[in-house]
Amino acid sequence: MTAEEWIQYGAMAVAVTALILKWKGMKKFVAVGLFASFYANLWCFVAAHYHLWNYHSNVIVPAVTDISLPVNFVVVPVMAMFWVRYCPLRFKEMILWAFLWTTVLTGSEVAIERFTEILKYHSGYDWYYSYVLWFFSWFIWYGFHLWLNDWRRDLDSFFHK
């Protein structure tokens, strides 16, 4: 197996395993996962249209280079579900939580872009654009969940148990 295959299959395996382990409380967040998948695919469409990035090595369907099937259909939905479920209730903690996760994900994305053939940036697109996109995506997913649930927030947080 190549590094690209390890990364893509590994990311999917970690996401599915985490979902299986925490499934008991995750059912009410499935809509957020579906929305996050749609949202990720929408951004990939924009990126393909403006030639901002593409995916050279797609393990699942090699002919698809405009979206990442493992990320858009497995990893991002699971991340969104976990984000909304465990997001802190207080605004300051929420911002710090978002900065933490954004930094981890952008760091991983930069490493993948620089050292593998999975993702390639183009047309002046750079890591800090991804940082901003990830950061605001958390809040868009969270806002979608609140909107879907009449602006009510469940008390299921790491910080308030």
C-alpha cells in the first residue's frame, strides 16, 4: 500500500471507529453530518471551478479528482457530528475549541499537500485559506444544527458534565 492509500483508508477507519464507539448519542447529529458532506462537496465544486485545489490520488475512485470521496463522504460528516455534539457551550471555549481543531486539521492538510499526491493547491491558494475555511465551517455546521433544532442546544459537552 502507498502512503496515499494508508492516509485515505486510515482516515476513514478512524472516523468510522469513532462513530461506532460513540454511536449511542450520535443519531440526533446525522443531519449535521449529511449537511457537512453537502457543504464539503459544494466547496470542492467551487475549488474545481476556480482551480484552487484538486485530488490527484483518490483511492476509492481514481478517476475522480475534483472531490475527495473519503473526506467528503466519511471523515467530514463524522467530524461535524462530533464537533456539534461536544462543542463547548460558552463562546470563549467554543472559539478556543475551533482554533484547536482548525490548527490540527490545517496542519494535517498542509502535510498531506506537501508530502503526498493526494491534494495539490493551485492558483495562489495556500494553507491560510484552508485555515479560515475550516474555522468558519465549524460554526456553519453548528449553526445548521441549532437552526434544525429550533435554536436549542443539548447539554452534551466535554466541558459541562
